[in-house]
Amino acid sequence: MKSKEVRERIRRGEFQKNTSGACDEYVQANVVILPKEFAFDFFLYTYRNPKACPLIEVLEAGEYESRLAKGSDIRMDIPLYHVFINGKLHEKRGDIRDLYQDDYVTFLLGCSFTFESQILNNGIYLRHVDYKKNVAMYKTNMETEPAGRFSGPLVVSMRPIANEHLEKVIEITSRFPNMHGAPVHIGDPSKIGIEQIECPDYGEFVEMKDNETPVFWACGVTPQAAAVRANIPVMITHAPGHMFITDWTNDDFLYEIGEKIPSSSE
Amino acid sequence: MKSKEVRERIRRGEFQKNTSGACDEYVQANVVILPKEFAFDFFLYTYRNPKACPLIEVLEAGEYESRLAKGSDIRMDIPLYHVFINGKLHEKRGDIRDLYQDDYVTFLLGCSFTFESQILNNGIYLRHVDYKKNVAMYKTNMETEPAGRFSGPLVVSMRPIANEHLEKVIEITSRFPNMHGAPVHIGDPSKIGIEQIECPDYGEFVEMKDNETPVFWACGVTPQAAAVRANIPVMITHAPGHMFITDWTNDDFLYEIGEKIPSSSE
């Protein structure tokens, strides 16, 4: 199915589940919607933390059509929204048109579904995909660069990778700097402050085999966690796994092997 | 001289001229200081127009030490400031400490001095440097991507380049995506809406020889022009040519040949 068709099914309420595996070749995005009053600080937070918050688009206050998806409506083209009031999850719903205000600013961030699809295309096994589980995510002892009200630990996702495929997986993910890029840590979880690998802070744990190594990537939950901690009056995000599907393909964001991949913090 | 030494001389009022050629190996930056109320729109304008507005740092409201220059003070380390009130140049001065407010946000943008120094190092002649003139700049018929209050034409700088060196100059400047990068136009000025090449909108014209071609680059005056047009109550910038000198070297921002150079608008 084309991305536009899936968005239309979502809009009509016919597609309400998570979007993992839907429209594999299209870029899916994390979504954060905030009042403009907080938008500069959040923009700066993404600029200073590009691995966790790889910005792919910013809509202006009151805008709801993404330039990455013609005819889209960010207020109803996501299967499930989370509404946070004063930093607490207040409501889950499938349409936010009646909540959306003229001063709301929308940020779209790259998502690891892009590199996961590329890993799978290379014939490499991802257990959480096989088990149809949400990837395991952990708060680390690595602090993000604060910006204004926004601060907090780097949140990472973890995938057990067969040792023989480690190099290939690093190479593939390095080529998607706008989708979290190369791993931030490989191996010993305690080195980044994770004490119990079996007990993720978000998502679900999947077992690890003897010939596998845990690999950790910066995760799009980081900015959500920072925004919750910032305790702002109202913030709306996608529900984990229920992403915004753009018309851009994964290949549009792929860098060639051998390129130096820049980041705004360099 | 080291960048820090020049900044200290500027701070003591001993260096008041333009910074072209001072500290050749260090990155110099365009500076725009705005009240936070307008900072999100301006941030978005730079994000949407990366060739004209290559962001290299954003300071938070009230901050005045750049992370790119330890011990610096953005309120007095620039030889000459321009103060705009309601979109009009109101005052030129060498110190803005008594004007600076807690809600002022500072943006640093890459500057063509970086690639000019690299062009000269390659033994290629730049007439305006030889004549110690400000480079010629023109408004074009190319519109920038608007963002909030900010909009306007792309402003370009023009340098006559000997035909035998055209390829080399394109290559050199392409490798500095954070300093305006590759040219936006080469050859016929009328194609980009410039009717009288002898009459630049800013800076000074230098003659062109028969074996030379005019080459046009996106220019850091673009965001200043957009900010003036936006008619905001107060904005402070560097005076043209009187830049902020960082501790980063030009090489820190150099990309290797053969790399695909990304931009946020891709």
C-alpha cells in the first residue's frame, strides 16, 4: 500500500493499530506538538541532541499539513495520540482536531523503523519484530544537552544482534543519521547505567542468546521524556509505535558508504 | 594571533576595524540577536534556508558566552554592532552590554570568510580581497522559504572567478556546507534577477575581466534583510564584515571530497 492510502485509512478510523511494518519503504516519524510558547526551547533541545532528536520537519504554529506528506492532516492521520497535561498522560485518542489550537507547533523526528526495515532487508534477525513486541527502551546515565526547560537522560532502545552481524548493523544504521544513526553503545549495559537489562523502562524485553550482543541506539522517546519532565501545560504526541507515515522513502534519507555523516553538534 | 587574543583586543577597544583577514584559520560568524518572542520563527527560517542561513550555534535567552569560544562575551567581542529598531538601523556601537536583555537569543551563522581563506590558500585570485573592498551583494528574484514573520529574497554575494579556476572554486566551497556551500548560480546575472551587475545592493562592485565569470553564493545578509523586513521592535547584528571570531578552525567545518553534503532542506 502507498503511504497516502494508509493515512486515509487511519483518518477514516479503519487502521488503529501500531504502524510497525505498515508501509515499510516509507519514512515514519515521531511527533511532538506543543504550544508555541515552548517551541523555541524544544527546537533548541532537538538541535543540541541530534542523535536522540533527529529533526526532519517543523510545522509552523497552526499548520497541520506536513510538507513530507501532501494532503496530510497531522490532527487525524496518526492512529493513536497521547495527550499530556502538566507533564502527565491525560488521555489517549484517535483524533485531536477539537484540541488543536492556532498556536500549536508540530515537530517531526526520524524513527528507528527506517533502519529496522533496512536491517531486515539485509536478512538480519530482529527478535522484537519476530515476536511482534515493542522494542525495549531504557533510561541511561548519559545526560542530554539541556535547552531551556528541556533536559533529562538519554533514552536508548536495545536490540540483541548476532555477533556475526554486528559490523553490518553498525554500518547500516550509521547511514541513517536522521533516524538516530549509529549505536551509542555496544555491549555491557552497566557502562551506560542500565542495571537490569530484563526490566526496560519502556517497551518489552526479549531474551538474548549466547552468540548475541546488546546494541543500544538513541531513542525518540528521549524528547518525549524531556517534554514530560518539563511539565508544560499541554503536549500531544503519537502513542509509541503509532507513527506518522510520510511520503518520503527510507532511501531518501540514506547516506552513501564512506561519507562523513555530519550532525549539528559537530 | 590566536582567536582569543583578537577577541580580547576587540573587547578592550583596540581592534575596531573589520575582521576580514584577521585570524585567517579561525571560523568567523554572522550574528543575529533577537528577543525570544521572535526566536522560534527565526530558528525555523534558518532551518528552512540552510544555504543562506547555515546555523552553527544558538545561545539560550540571556546567555552571552559562545560554546565555540571559551570565555567569550557576545555583548562586547564584536568590533562593531548594528542596532535595528522597528526594522530600521538606529545606531552603530562597539559594546551592547547596556542594551542586552535577559530574553535576548543569539544565533551564530557560518560566514564566507571561511571558504574565501581556502580559495586564497589554493592560489586563486579574489579581486575584492586584493582591493580590500567588501564583497558585492545583490537581492535576487529567488524567494527564500518563509517562516512566521520572516521572508524575503535570497541575497547573494558575487565574486568574479577566472574561468580556469571555476571548477576548483566550486569544489572548495562545496566542502563548506556550513559556510554557504556551493554556488547558487554561475554566469548570467539576469537569470537570477540581477539587472545591473555594476550596482550591488550591498558592498562594492569590482570590475570583471574577459576571462572571468561571475559566481554567486547564498549570503549571510539574507537573514538580516528578512529580519529587517519582519519589522521587529529590536534586533542587534554585527556590522557587515565585523564578525564574531570563534575558536574553531576552518578545517573543523571541512567535508572530505566525494562526500554527499546534506542540508536540512533535503
